[in-house]
Amino acid sequence: MAGLGRTVIARHRMARMWALGDRSNPVSKTPGLVVTEEEIDVTWAPFSTSSDGGIPRTLNLNSRAAFAPWESDSNGPMMSASIGHVLPPSLDEADAGEIASKGQLLPLSWQALNHDEELMDESLNPHVVVLTDALQLANRPGRLVEAILVVKKRFPGALLWTPGIGGPDNCAVLSWFGVDLFDTTRTKQAGAHGAVLTWNGPRIAIEGESVNSHWRSALAEVRSAIMSNSLRELAQSQSLNSPRLVEHMRNHDKLISKSEGILSQIVSEETALRVHNVESHDDPIILDWVDFITNEYQSPEGLDDVLILLPCSARKPYSSSRSHKSFRNAMKHNAGHEVMVTSPLGLVPRDLEEVWPAGHYDIPVTGDWRLDEIDRVTKMIDALVAKNQYRVIINHSGFEYNCDIPIIDTRQGAHATNHDSLQRLEKAVAENMQSKKRSGEKINLDNFCSVARFHHLNSEWLEGVQVRGRFPRWKILKDGEQIAMWAPERGGFSIAKLGVAILDKCNSLKRIALKENIKWKGDVNLANLESYDSTIKAGEDILVMQGEQCVGSARASAPAWEWSGTPGRLAKMHQRL
């Protein structure tokens, strides 16, 4: 049987939910189980495994349903591979042992990842990768998450199985790293000692208790979390079962923060970034935002040289909240540089309040600042002040900040919406603002240019445009023709066909190239893709090229790390010229 039918139906960073078999009516999904003789439905356990016990050992991975129905109605594919002779990960400098076989089933070890040059063969396209020494790597700080990331980026189209380390008590964490398949080794070991592995860790088994019920419940939770973009919170919660899991989570964050093409740029309107614990503050999406605001952000041109620091609000975007409406009414002016002080993002300029993650985060509020939060915000304000050379800072945020520039504290310890606080804010703005108020169109243009610099390569495509229409779906016109529209549900732009040529001319979007001599009709996939930008984020708009000609635009369904080998849709056509 030729291949394993698999289609990504949901993704959250490195975690994916694969439909197995017929994409329109899948028999099973991942994350799932690899079993031996256990009685568990194929819905949760798509594969079985066996071994010949030889030296070197041959590993068999058998499909428990027809996962290639276009080839056969029988169960399949049936995959096997020799795992070779593998040295322990501690001997990573050694290059020895028998190399594992390479095919649809690909056994890998830390040794192979370090020394096997054949793994770089572009024709190598496994359906399932087995990290054979996962158990040993899990006991070496940082090695497991490093190995998983290398495997996922090298073989993005393959399912990943890490034998011997998965259980209902850690499957959310491992799925977050990118593991697709688990086995029952640890649950059997626990059962032999009269214990059972549950979502919350091991405990004494109750008479008649089904181990499989815990697996089904855990896998259901993980699958649901991937679909709702909430797997990180689930994984962080589960990581508290063990200090080693917390360690793995921290090391994973460090690796992802240093990697390109993994994060999302545009998310669905209902997606939330829940920052409910301290560990969440180091989420790579947050660190990416902090880095952008600190090092790349440019304030809108033509503003008065007055920085106005304001508190955040629970409601997003901030401007829709009752408190911020009170601030705007008190200020009676809109030419100051309004910046919200918040945790964990540090600073959110008014002109970027609708984009991801600024318009989507949720955090418990106590009114107290931790030292690391104070340090982050202080450094970000320092960078902002250094770049913009403000004449004065009006601080209505409640955050204590000091520098050489005159600072007017309008709160003086009172609540932000207190009558006296608002009066002091009104007076400070009235006495220090020198520029004229901005028109509504100027505010929109300033905001759109900031978003373009954040989402696109530049804002040059917005030069000479007019903003028309009604809130919130503003139309962006050039020479009387619509080139884009603001889409509040995306926190970004919807590019019109006439806008694609302008974006191409201004080099304002990342590019991908299709193979020549084909007619582009729909999705971008491996069959028609020639090359791509390695920094593409999920959700962002990209220019589609054939040869030297721009043939349209598309929206990335998958981040760049998946584009070298993931079957199915990588980007969806948006405009075709």
C-alpha cells in the first residue's frame, strides 16, 4: 500500500490534529495511541505495533483501519523498519552503530540526528517518525524538546511517535511539543504496581477502573484544545504534575523564541491568549511582541511630542471599554502618543490595540506588579522614550516611571477613572498639547500604517490613500478605487484585487513562488509550490509569484515550518490576478 492518508484539520503552533484516511470522513484522528493487544477503539488508537525481538530489532507499525481507501479497503498501510544499533544519547560525540532503515516508517535517535547525513536527502518522506531513544532524552535537560523540534522541522509531513514516555498525565505537554502518537508502556508499568495514570498524575487504582477511560478522556481534551487554540494553557496546567514537565515547557519556550516561521500573525476573532500564570509571561508570542515594540515599532508621524501612558482594560480593544471612553472624553485631544501599560505585553500603542495578541489577551488583575513585570515595562518605556524624544510624559497609568523628561503624574494614587484623576488628566493635556487635533481619517491612516509595519514588510502601499466608509469596516481607496478594507474580526486588512499589484510594486508582502507551467486554481500545496519565505506566519497575507510575475495573493493556513513537507493546504487563495 502506497501511503498513509493524513490531513491537518487543526493546528496550534507545533501541535496538529491529523485526520487519518479519507479527509472527508476520517476513521481516526491524532493525537492517538499505538497499542499492542489493548481493547480500545480505533477512534483513539489508530495504530498497533509489534516487534520481532531480533538484533537489530525490527519494529512494525500497523494501521487498524483503511487509512488509504483509494488504494485498498483493507487495513493499511503496514509499515516496518529496522531500528539499528543505537548508542545512548550521552555518547553524542560518537558516530557508531548500525544505521536504521529509511522508509515510510523512520526510526530516529539522537545519534542519527547528529551524525546520519542521509537524513538530509530531500527525497526522504516518511509517514511516521519514531524517536527511539525518547525515554533517555527525556531524562537529559533540554534534549527531548530539542530533538522533537529538529524532527518536526525536518519532517513536517510525518506523524511523530515518542515510545515509552507518554501517558494521560503528560499527553497535553507532549502534544504541545509536536508529538502525535503515544503508547501504553507507562500505563502498563503503573498497573503492575497497582497504580493508574490519570490526567492529574499517578494514583492508587480503584477496583474495576479502566485505564483506557483515562486515555480516552485525555486525548479528547487535547484534541479539543488544539481545535480551540487553547492547548498551551492545558499543557501548562498539566505540566504541574511534575517538575521535569515544567522544565521541558521552559526549554521548549526558549527554543521556539529563537525559531522563525512558527507563530501566528492573524487569528480568529474568538481566539484568546490566556495569561493565567507566571509561566505564560514567557510565551514566545509575548516575547515576540515585546521585541517588536522595543526594537522595531515606529510611532505615527505627525503626533505631538507628548507621551500619554494609560492603564489597560479587561475589554478589548481598549477603546471600546468604559474607562478608555472616559479618558478620551477627559483629554479632549487625540494628537498625543497614547500607549497602554499592561502585563504581560508591557506596552500596547493605541494604533496597534486591535492586532494579535494585543486585542486578544486575558490576564488576572490584582493591582500589584512583580519585579520582572516592572523591569519589562521600564525597559520598553526607556526604548520608546529614546526613539521619540518626547517633550513631556503624562502618566495616567499608575505605573511608577522616572527619567530625565518631565513627568506629570495625573493619578497621584487615585483610581484612573476617579473624578479628580480625570480632571488632572484633562488639565495636563490642555496645558501641554501644541499640535492640532487629528481628523478621523488621519487617525485611521496612522493606525493602518502602524498595522502595516507590524503585519507587512512596510507601509509604503498606503501612501496617498483615502479612508472612507463606516466604522468598523473602513474602506481604503487609491485614486478612487478600493484596494483594501479593514477587517476587525481579523485585526488586519482584507486586500482587494486592485491592491495586490500595489503591494507587489511596494514589496510590502512576503512572497512564495508556484511551479511554472501550471494553472493556479485554489489552494497552495506541495504539488504546486516551488519556493516560500521561511518566516511566514499562520494567517498572514502573501504574494503569489510565477516566474517574475505576481499572479495573486493567498493567506497562509500553516506557518513556514510546515511548508517543506506537510500534505494538504498550506495557503488559501485570496485574490487571483
